[in-house]
Amino acid sequence: MKYFKFLVMICLAGMLFSCGGDDDICESGEGTPRIKVAFKSMSTGKAMTVDSLYVAVDYGAGKVQLGKLQKIDSRLIPLRVDDSPFTDVYFRIENTGPESHVRINYSTKTAYVSPGCGIKKTYENLNSQLIQSNPVQKLEAGQNQIENEDRTNLFLFF
């Protein structure tokens, strides 16, 4: 009986320390990157902070509200990961106010990352169209590829 308890304790300790590994969770930013959108003033052309911003994205099954953020100078927005060549993004500065419609066109490439992360999509040849222009007045392109979330890809003028 003494050896049985010892054997059970060794088995439990072995199971405790053998669980998990580096590839279990994709936590080092290796997943599909999001587009970084920053804001500029229409009158000065300089970077600005937006008091409040509501963002919605159409991922193919209707608009999904991403919520409201306050006092921000940029926003990260996930794009579609299916085979669609564009993503429609909607911006508002008031909850019930007018809404700007921006279509972001791109081409995609995929690469295998790890068992935990799976496949990563990168976006290339980004260009944007302002379909509905209130409250966003115009667009300015930034970096035209998304490999990580460090650089701004699109500037919105308010």
C-alpha cells in the first residue's frame, strides 16, 4: 500500500508538469494582424484624438458592432479572413449620428505559423474607397500591406 501511494503521487506530479507547451496558445502576436486606422484633422492635416468612435464591420453576414472607444488616436480593426477581396467598415462619432462607409480592398496571402496558431493571413495591395462621406471627410493611404500591427495603414480625416 505504501508503494501504491508513492506511485499515484508520481503519476499526478508527472501529469501536472507535462501539461501545456509553447504551441498551445498563440500569444506572441503571430496571428492574423488587424488594420491600424489613425485620425487627422481636415483643417490642419495633423494627427488628432477622436473624442468617441463607434466602429461596425461587415464580415459577410451583416454588420457587427465593435463598440465605442473614447479619446483615441488610432484603432485596430480585424478584417475578413474568408476569401473576400474587401471588407466594409462603418465609422460614427455619435451613437445615433451619421455613419461613414469605407470599403477596404486587398489581396491576401496565407502562411502556416504553428499548431496552436494555425494559419496566418497577411494583407497586401491595400486601397480604400470612401463610399459614404459623413462624418469622415476623406481618406489617406498609409502602409499598403499588413504584416503586423505596428504601422498605420489608413488615415481618416474628420
